[in-house]
Amino acid sequence: MIDLYKTLIKNDRQQRLYNKAAVLADKAQQRSTDSDQQASFSKANLADLKLERYFSLPLPEKLGGEGLSLYEFLLMQERLATGDGSVALSVGWHLGILMELRDEQLWDETIFNKVAKEIATEQKVMNRAASEPATGSPTRGGRPETKAVRSGGRYIINGRKTFTSMADCLDYFIVSAYVEELGGVGWFLIDKNQEGVTVEHTWDTLGMRGTGSDDLVLKGVSVEDDKLIELASQKSSVPKGWLLHIPACYLGIAIAARNDAIDFAKNFQPNSLDHPIAEVPHIKQKIGEIELKLMNARYFMYTIAERWDQEPENRKELQAELAVVKVTATNTANEVVDLAMRIAGGRGLSKRYPFEKYYRDVRAGLHNPPMDDAVTNMLADQAIK
């Protein structure tokens, strides 16, 4: 079987990082069924990721990391997702946020360096908590119902957040809240051990069950002034290149489905044939379509990632391309998994095979930002103007 990464790995550093992700992917794959059934992020996977110092990779070298580039980030995340997409998507949020903080310097330097030191030495993990039951996706512009009220020189925060990936495993939550005193939205850094912070195990979805994206509940959480670390009004105009971890994840799932479908086709021989089904014309046609679709989507994604890394002065101009990569990749991933299911036939529906899990997991990519309609509307507006 052709190695889909052979032409993408260009130097010894990338090979080393890829190998690290490959080892973790193999371990995650062995635990993926249990994580899926339990709808939780595997503590064993968490321990392995920490042991490999995965969570500190984006940090600058002077702060204990490896200064991970976007291209390297995607290479690792896509490979990790071939083992278990839930693991890749979950840790992708932490790594991507760290890259954003590193590159855009959104936080006060003292606070960032403190958290960075904890990530480097203890492999602490964080994620943003933005989605809410009433607002839906934060990208649609709904104002958070979570509120931060000024009281006695501190902020008191109350609210509920949904889709909080790895909620049970996080050390820090970066929580969006409406700050009444300021009349706008701010982001607060909240320690998991803070009084009033609890996680409710509400995650019960069709796919990506292993992300453990439970609800974060905040009841009378009291924080100091310096825990208000960002204001929405100060949002950077630079697009978020790190969000390409989303398409990388779903393409990784599609690659896993591709690999298993080819193995199945090469080894399954019904008694009506004197050869495996890989030699049947309509099966070969489906395999060829899979290769074509993956090649198109992956080279597009990695080309844009290279531009992001090599042309930092042009990053503001890449907003459309970044959005189109996501739409292209997630839709392609769904098409590839569907073709893999067709190759496996009725057996693809069986829990004995991984295809039905790929089918469930890859569907979730359509609901990660940016959404298809928002991207096509943006492209139409640009074309008309």
C-alpha cells in the first residue's frame, strides 16, 4: 500500500515528529473502542501524550517547547487521527490555542510565561470553553449567557458551557463570559480546582464520543482581576491558521478508512470469485476515487500551511483559503469514508469492523467551524465586490 506521507515529510525533524505521532496513534487506536463506548477521553492516552511531551510542542524552545510550525502541527495531527480522531481533535484545541497565544501575544507576558512553564514542566492541558446551550456555535455571534459580575474587587462567574472537549482532563479552562461592568465579552483563565467549577457528564453523541466533550458548570466562581486575560473587542484581524487542525483531523480519519478499505478489498474473496474483490472493476473504481479525493484535499491543505509558515507577512490574505481548506477537507473526508463503507459492503455496518465508527466520527467535521454556508457566502461576497 502506498505511504501517503512519503512525499510530505521533507526533513529529519519532520520525520521525528511524525514518528512521535505515529507511535501515539497506534496506542490510541487500541483504546478507541473503549473510549467510544464510554464517551470519555482516555486517561491512558492522556498519560502517553504527556510522556511524549506532546502538549508543549508549540511552545518556543526558550520556554521548553519545540516551536512547532503549522505544517508540522498538521502532519502530526493528521497522523494521530488515523489512530483515533477523537484524540487528535481534542489535543488539537490545546496545541492550536497555544500556537495562537505564542504568535499573537494575546495574554499578558507574565501570565503566559507562568502557564507556559506549567505546560512545559507538568504537561498541563487547557481548552477554550465558549459554546453554550442557547447560543450554539460561538462563530455565529451569539452573546454568552455566562456572566462575570464585579464584586469586592473580584469577578464572580456563573454559567454553563457545552462541547468542552477533554473537560475531565483539563487543567485550565479559558471561559468566555459577558462582563457586565465592561458591557462586552471577555475571556477568563480558570483553574479546574477553583471552587464552583464542576464537570457534568452530558456527552452522548453519535460520533467523536472519545473527546469527552462534557458540560462545564460554573457556580459562583470567584477570580482575581488578572484572570480576565482577553477582551473580544481586542480580537486580532489575523485569521486563525491553527484551526487547520480540524481538517487535518478529519482527513486522518478518512486515511484510516482508506487503509482499512484497501486491506479489506485485498483480503476478502467471496466464494463467487477466484480472486479478492480488489480486482473487481467497480471496487478498483472506488479505490481510485478515494485516492483522487485525498490527494486533492491534502495537497491543498499542506500547500496553504506552507504559505502560512513561509509568508507570515501575507497571513491576513489567507482567510478565504483557510476557510476553503476546512470545507473541502471535511466534505472530502465524508465522501472518502462513504466510499470505504461501500467497498466493505454490509460488513461495514458491523461493530466487528472500524468502518461504522469512521462513518460516525467523520460526520462531526461538518459541524466544526467554519460552516459550509458561512464559507460559501464569504466567497460570494468577495467575488461580487
